Amino acid sequence: MNLFESTRCSINTLQNSDYAEVKSLYVNSEVRKYLGGIRHDDEMEAVFSEMLYADEDSFYWIVREKHTGDFIGLVSIDPHHDGICHEISYQLLPNWWGKGYATEVVQFIIHYVLYELNHFKVVAETQTANIYSCKLLERVGMKLERTVIRFGAEQAIYAKTRPI
């Protein structure tokens, strides 16, 4: 049984058995181009452990293609740097890019955060240079709120609020 299902995806809580697939994201230079670069083997166990044993206000989910079970990527919700809102983050393997999977999953998780977790607002932060990610966030109804310099690059902070 899946935790969540969107039209084409199953979304489940991160498990120990997902280590190799998650690692495949973190060592992929295309995936990590705007996410601080690849992670090396000596860092991966700590990164994975932080996700696996995250605080109660953080969620890490594995995304799979519903009918085949093929690994697509990772989506998460964590407290944002501002300490006020929660941030949605996502990483998908390149062979799933451009097919609408990210849009489908991000839209689904935004709805979950706003209506099931009952948060008023959810944010996403991406480098302004990551044009495809910016377009994805706009496509799911997020609005550019501001830009900041963080991690040595200009970051775009998008937000979506629950209607009152």
C-alpha cells in the first residue's frame, strides 16, 4: 500500500532500503547542478541518515512510477531558512525530466501541505539560473516572492498560500 498516489506516481516515506536510489540522485551532476554539487561517498551516509531520522516537522518521500515501481526521485518538506514557512524541495533523475512528473508530484505535495498539514503558506527556493525549476514552480501556481543571495548564488523564493 502506498502512502500517497498521484495520477502516475506512488509517493512513500523514505526507508533504509532506498539508500542506493537516493544516492543515485546525489551523485548525478545534472541533478545536483543547482543543488550544491554532487555528494561524495563519505558524505552520503550522513546525508541519508539526516533524512531518514528527520525531525517531526520534516518529511522525505520517495517517488516511483506507479505501474512499474521505477524510482523517479525524492520530494521533501522541511522548515525554510526563514524559520516561518515550510519549503518543498525535489530532485528527479534526468530521464524523468520534461514529462510532467515533477509538476504532478510538486502540485500534489503542495496541496498536502496546505490542506492536510493545514499550513497557510508553502515556499520553494531555487537558483534563478535554474530556469526549468522556476517555470515548474510558476506552473503549479507558486508566485515569485523575492530573491536573495544564498549559497553563493541568486535564489528565487516562490510561495503559494491557502485561500482564506
